Amino acid sequence: MKEDQHKINKRITALELRLVGDNVEVGVYSLSQALAIAREQEVDLVEISPNAVPPVCKVMDYKKFLYEQKKRDKVIKSKATKVVVKEIRFGPQTDDHDYAFKKKHAEKFLKEGAKLKAFVFFKGRSIIYQEQGQILLLRLAQDLEDLGKVEQMPKLEGKRMIMFISPKKVK
């Protein structure tokens, strides 16, 4: 939060303003009257709505207001969901035991609510087995369809064939 986001006390330029706040009779006052009321209560005069006619100012403790606003923003930020992406790497000729082992991990990741990035890495000349890699990823998507939905179908990017699976919402 920037402190110059609001005009306070002497920085307010309007000659007449609408005054609101606790322990204040709402009405239109001159700037000097409003400043005197704020000084009397030992708080600040803060311009809330500069575009209104006349501008709206509130009598409040500005530092306390900034503190509470920062606290509110922090709570909102903490409630925001953070997307976690877990990766699982296959080779084009991954055998059944390794596949089952990695599928078990993929199931665990999706149950935890993480996105899954499954990819087949082609080393050297193994790039000629692209179809096998695609079949492997599609098989994984089919095996995990009750836990997640395919967000991006298998796509070759350089030496990797990548597929994204996002978790289904649990009701």
C-alpha cells in the first residue's frame, strides 16, 4: 500500500467537502472546519472519494486504517488457491511395473489437489518411438480419468511429449 494513495489532512485541496466518520455529523463543511473537527478528535482527515462533488472525506486514524487494510489483503492472499504442479517422467519404453509405480504416484498427486505434468522424455534416437510415448500418456489419462481430467493432450515439445492433467473437483 502506498501512503500517497489517499490525500490526508493538509494535502486535501478541495475547499468544500462532505464529511463522514465516527462521532461526526454528516454534512458539507469547509476544509478548515473539517480539519478542525479532525484535530479536535486527534485523528486524520482522509479523502476517500476525490471524484465526488463535493469530495468525500472521512475522519479516522489513517495509520490504523492502513494497518487493517494490509491485514485484510494478507487474509485474502492467504485464502487464494496456490496451484501446485507435480511432474512424472516416463521413457518411451517404460515397462508395466514402472508404469504402475508412477501411476500410483500420479493418483496420490491428483488426490492431494495438485496438477499433474506427465511427460515422456526421448533420449537420442528414441524419438522414433513417438507413437509409443503418445500411447503411454493416453493410457495414463485413461487410467486416471476418475481422478482428473486432461487439460492438454499429449504434445511434442522438443525431446519431450507433455500432457497436463488437472484434478477433478471433489464434492
